[in-house]
Amino acid sequence: MRRITRRELLQATGGGAAVAKTGGLAAILATGRAPAYAQTTQIHWLKWNDFVPAGDQLLRRQLLGEAEKALGIKINLETIGLNDLQARVTAAIQSQSGADITMAFNNNAQLYAESCVDVSDVCEELAASQGGFYDLAKAQSHDGRKWVAVPYCIIGAMVAYRKSWFDEIGVTTFPETWEAYREAGRKLKARGRPIGQSLGHTVGDAPAFCYPLMWSFGGREVEADGKTVKLNSKETIESVKFMTAFWKEAHDEGGLAWDDSNNNRAFLSGTISSTLNGASIYIEALRKPDQYKTDSGAQMRTDILHAPLPRGAHGQFGVHPFQNHMVMGYSKNQKAAKEFLRWFHSPAVYEKWFVVQKGFATGPTRSWENHKVWDEDPVMAPYRVAGRLGLVYGHAGPAGQKAAEVLSKYIIVDMYAKAVQGMSAEDAVKWAEAEVKKVYGTGA
């Protein structure tokens, strides 16, 4: 853009005194050239590599360009592996430099509440216009005083399973109880088709499996007061004993070292029969129907169904991985970052991203339950109400900093991992309770 000189400006406005009048602005517009402003504000946005590649492709090819035109803000998007996010934000806070907007998973934003900008104005505006946030979203993004992050999406965690393989062992509907799932898994593993599950240090699948299993047996890390640690109980020990047998009888035992992508690859290659996952396995099979085939040569997408985790004696539970975005306190572009998040979550813009997700990620506000995308594919129907049904890590206590720390240290996941590797259930639970007490400040 050519810079307008002072002489040209004065000529266009009829003299310096006219600049202050409305006619001066009209004259500037009449020249057909915008005044030369300071360099366009640039925002550094750090997020995960989307498990639905079309999501990131849409951002880079279309939406970020639209944002620059609409807001005059250039967005520099950086994507990294899911398990690398927490290390990056920790390092950025320590150095007081880094991305302006950073994605957080589950309740991790609570760990950085003092280092985040108050985004209550953005969140309250979105909640008022879109039917309100799910309790799941608010619990993980609001620290009791303010919104510390803007909710981004909820990723439903359901069991993806091969329908024909379950049919072959006489299981025509997905098992409703843990014992029935264990029995089905035992038969499937005997046929070389084990269940696949991560028990490693990975953000999504491992904790999303272990916590609901514990809750369904009646175990919990802390009471509702958020202070009384209650992990070492008969109920928790029973859940660990169950998992130890379930693991050996029904699972691919290599899952101890899996991250959130290993089970996707194993399922699509036909080496596991079921796994807890977002809808990314099914969406990948839809995306490449001729690449992923069943034993009979049919497209694998026709043999995939979804179901919630089974129930135990104390109920049926689920955790649905959650994402939000923090505007960092060290950022020099806080106002622009908030404006971008407000713009991105406006219905007209967010819908474009939501549609390409095909149900893998659903909106954090209740209005998205009613979108027509849910009527287009019945295989995706179980994910529709994930935001309404999911519990938060730390249940029955609040999803605050202490619960986030227990999660980030993988204490509950490691409790099960230690047991399946040979530690007694009693010792594994005793170890985990001592670690949880350190976090909650109640001693070992």
C-alpha cells in the first residue's frame, strides 16, 4: 500500500482544519486509498495437530485468511503433537515468551490460571448467544473467579469396534457391563483380535479409559469437598484387580507403550477389535474408503460402530477429552487474541470448522447438539451428547488445579499400569494414594 503524504492528505481534505470535520473522512475515502496504519498485528496460535486433518487444512486454506480480512489480524498457526503441548506452555510461561494463544487439554488450563488473561468477557458473550456452555466446559475453563480459557470443543470418547468380529463370537450388541466386555475380549483375543488400549503417558485415551473404569467400580481420588483423599478403598482395589485380569485375558499388552495414535493405526490395520477413541478412526476410514478394508474386502467403514464404555456396579461413566484456548498473560497482543477467539467462535465461522470435523469434535455450547450434521450419519449418533454426559477429571471433587496436577502426573493411569505389570492391586493403590495426597497437601 502506497503511503499517503501529508501534502496529499491536506489536498484531499481541503486543508488541515478540515481533517477534524466529517468531510475530511469522506475525502479520504474518496481517494480510494486507505491511510497507512502501523504494521498488521500478528498473533501466534499454538495448538495440536488435529486428528481430523481436514480441520487444520480448513484453518490454513480458508479461515485464517478470512480472519485477517475481517479483523486486520494475521494469525500464525503452529501445530504440534498433543503430548508436547503442556511442555511448551510451561516453558513459555517460565521464559515469558511464546504463543499468544495456546491450546490446553482437559483441565490443564487450571494449572496456569495465574498466567492467563481473564477471558470472561468473551466467554459470557458466547454463552449468552449460544445456549450456554456445558457444565463440562465451564468446570475446566473457569477457576471459580473468572474464565481462564475460552472453550474450544469436546471430543467424544467412545468405543470403536468391529461389528462383524463381535457378531462372530455371538455378541450382536456391544457389551453393557465390564464383565461382559471382558468375556467378549477373551474370546476375541483367542482369535488373534485383542482389544487395544493405551496405559501410557498420553493425554487422551489412557486417562479417558482409566478414570471411568475406577468410577464405575465406586473408586475416586477425592471426595466432593475436594480435600479428602479417598483413593485407597475396597472399590478402587477391586477395579485394579479387574483390570489386571482384563488386560491379560483380552488386551494387546503392547498398549503400555502406546500414545493416542497407536490404537488408530492398529484398528485400521485390522490388528485390534475395539478401542476407546474419538471418532477419528471412523472418519479416517470414511476419508480413504478404498485403503482400509475388512478381511472380506469390504470397506472397513461399513464394519465400524461406536458405543459408550460399559457400566459397573456403581454406574456408567465417561470422560470426553476437552480443549480450550488460553490467552497468555505475557502476550503483547491480548486484545487482538481475544478478538480472534470471539470471531472464530461466532456461529457462522465456527460452523465451517465444525462441519468438517464430522462429529469428531462437537461444540462446547449446547446449541451445537441441534446441528444437522448429527442427522447425516447414524454411526456418529453416540457422540452427539458427549458434552452433556461427560464428567471431569477429579470427580467427585472439582476440576481445579489439584485435580489437573494428578491428571498431568498420570497417577491414576500409572496405578493400573503398575498392576498389570505385576504389582499387587493393594500396593498399586497404596502407591497412588500417597502420590495423590502429596498433590492435595494431606501428606503421604
